[in-house]
Amino acid sequence: MRVEMTEKAEMTDLTDQELMGLVQAGDYSPAAVLYDRYSTRIYNFAYRFLRNSEAAEDATQEVFVKMLRHAHQFNGEAKLSTWLFSITANLCRDHLRKADNKAKDDEDALLTMPAPAEHSPQHVLETRETERRVREALQKLTPEQREAILLSRYQGLSYAEIAQISGCSEGAVKTRVFRAMETLKKLLTDPVNGDTRCLTAL
Amino acid sequence: MSDCTLIREQMPLLLTESLGSAGREAAHQHIEACASCETEWSKTRETWKLLAEAADRPVPTRVRARFLDEAASMGGAMSRRPVVVPFTRKPVFRRLAQAAAIAVIAGGAYFAGSTRGTTPATGTGMIASASPAPQFRISENARLSADQIAPEIAGSPAISNVRFIDHEGRPGEVGMTFDLTQKVTVTGKATDQSLVNLAAYVLGDSDHPTTSRSNAIQWVRDTYSTGQTADPQIVTALSGVLRNDAHEGVRLKAVETLGSLPAASLGGAAAQARQALIDALQNDPNTNVRLKAVEALANLAAVPDGFDPAAVETLRKKASQNDENPYLRVKAAEALSQMNL
């Protein structure tokens, strides 16, 4: 056990490129470190994109399996995160393309999300209400706009990186983010839309 | 394009600090001088801030475990270079599996021949068929002699983990063992025992991705929810999913599907379904699953001489349980009132 922990500790010091070099050589021991490094970002991107926790779980697992299986395709020119988000975005687009997999509400997420103990019930309710409004607003965007805004706002990627992931020009990314923001502004800050709150199940 | 239009298009770039310093300064100067753009800028920033309030969700730990399991199995496969060797052409004592046309093996080898003279496929996970002479066996392990294998290799089957073995000491004979991934399509009536067995097996295999498990349950619901197709084996499989699946979304589908089954056609299995729902109502940690269990239990509570006492008692307890979700308690009370006890 000590040996394993030492090896893992050493692994965490390696860069993405170095870890991927090991994977490309057929050594999968960096799998856990790479997963721990990126899984939260990948999962949350997929979850916000698809609004379905089951599909997001499957996508997350699939992304990392593909990372191992197709490691030889990673040439190190782009950041590993960019490559992983490319795979994730492709999987999410494929998922939505299937007729029965339209982005769907996953209300149980609200009920099952743990609330930080230090916050008052009022604060927790308000936060959840905001989260609900944001999630609903994101679903009003086209998939292309949603992809662009998720990568820009939540992942902090540059327009050049988003263009690479989405397979379009930087100009197109700029337009998608602008249009997404226009829609979101109307839905989230317009008093008419902002006050349209509906009660969810108790 | 007016200045205002240009500046508004640049607002997202301002937020991400993607504008050059000159452009940024010019944009801010315009915003300070233009009341309309100042309002828009304020809304843009507020929207940007609100987006951040949708906090990240933790990744369920089961995803990591599943991925590492798969990585481990892939690593094993990588350590041995896959080799495909041609099979020696031998006289063929076979006939193609054709009468039932139950299997289409895309990119795989054909298994053929009558059962006479055939070494039966062995291994765990084997699914027995109701057919007296199954021509294609779905099994984890199969042991075949070379003359049972068609000499042609169709397409590019995925063969891995190839090992060469001595054939139990028989002089002049060799053996090889490998993993073969096949695409198999099985068609037939919903009541065909092989399809029922397959559906139950797929439901019970928690190694499948959650989406696949949910889709499997949906298919089972669409297929086995009528009086003509309801099957006790499906009830057993769904009850197992409800008790054991780690994902609440999958359990939710299982509980809904159990509730949709026609109680009158289930015979003794209805009691099994009710017990699984009672267990879920008492023990499942997810509120939505328990809520759906109330509805499902109400649907299945009827027995020939009234209502199942255990189901009624469980609903009563839930209706009066102080630390239970209030909405669930109301639903339990409603279910009881509709029974006109």
C-alpha cells in the first residue's frame, strides 16, 4: 500500500504531457491521477450540457476510457483539457442527436444535492432557486450556444480553445457567446422572466 | 454598426478580459458615457455572476470506480499483443444456424452445427433457452472444437487476449483462447423465454452504463406491462434493480415500471413486487424513489379480497412518520383514502 501511495504521490507531480506519455507507452497507471485532475470539470460540463445526471456519468466514464484507448491521437499540441473537452462535447452532441435524448430536466438533482450545513434554510432555498433558474435558462440556448457559454464561463477557456473544441472559427464562438448572453440576460435579469418562479415539489 | 451595437457585442469579451487594452479602455469610456450601454453592461455582469451561482456537483464515486475497473481490464489487454491467426481449413461438419435466425453476428464468426456431436458451451452466465436445440448460446465462456468453427472469418471481429494453449495433452492438437466481441441481434416475441431471460439478465447486470440500464428498464416497461406479456421473471429482475442499483435514476425507473405492471396478471409475483416496493418505501435514501414507491404500491395494493395488509400498513406508517418528506406523507394519505378502507 505504501508503495502504491508513493507512486501516486509521485504521479501527481507529473505534468499532463508526462502522464499522457506513459499512457501512450501502454502504462495505464496514471489513469486515476488524470481522472482526479479532470473528472469534476468534465462531469459538470456534461451535466450542464445534457441536464441529465445519468447521461453525464456515462459521458464522464466514456471520456476517460477514450482518453486511454485513443491516447496515441493526443499529440500534445493542444492542452489535455482541450482534448478532453473535445471528446466530451462530441459525446454530448451525439447524445442529444438521438431522438429520445433531448436535454431533459433532472429534478431529483435538486432534492439530492447536499446543502452546506452552515447556511440557513432561507439561503439554501434561494441558492437552489437561482440554480434552477440558471439551469433552465441554459436549456433555452441552442446546443452550440450552450457549449460555447459553458466552456467560456465555467471552464474559463479562451475563444481559440473553444473554437478548437467546437470545430468552428473564433468569430463563430464570439457570436455564439454574445447571442447566448443576450438570451440569458433576458431570462435571468428581466423582471418579468426573473419573477416567474414556479414551485417545485416539496 | 453603431457604437452602442459594437460595444454591446464586445461586452462578453470585456467579461473574459479578451479585449486588448486599447479596446477595453475605449469600451469602458463609452459605457461610462452612455446610460443605455451602462444599463446593459450592468445586466451583463449580473448575468455572468448569476451563472457562477450554479455550483459544481461532485462526481459520484461510482463513476471513478467503474472507470478504474475498465482501465484495469484494458491494461490487461494491452499487455498482450492481439494476434489473429488463420484457422486451418478442415472438413466442415456443420450447418449454419438458420432456422430461427435468432442471431446475427456482425463481424464475427458463425457458430454452427446441430447439437449432436457438439461439445456444449460451458461457463457462468449462460442463458438457457426454451428451444430444445439452441443453435447459438449466449455465454461468458465457450469451448469449441475447430470443426465447429466456420473456417471463414467474416469482417474484422474484435479479438483480443489471445493465448495459445496445449490442447489437454492430445498429441498433434493445439488450442487458442481469446476474447471475442460480437454484435448480436435477437428477435422474437416478447414472451419467448430466450427474450425474457435476456431482458432479466440485462436488468440485473449493474456493469452496464446507467443510461443503458435506464433504457433497458424503459424497454421492459414498454414490452412487459400488458396482461399478455407480464412475466414473473421480469418482476424478480426489477425488484433486484430497485434493491441494489447504486443510481437513484435507475431505481426511480425500476419503481415506476413495477408500478405499471398489471397486478392481476402477475400471480404470485405481485406479492414479490409489493415487497420490493415496501422495502424501497422504508429504506431507499432517495425521496423521489420513495415517493414513486408510494404511487406504485397504491397501484399494486389490491388483492382478490381487498388490499394487501402489509402494503396498507406501510402506507399508514409513512403517512404518520414525522421525519418523512411532507409531500410524500400527503401522497401516502391520499393513496390510503382512495382505497376506501
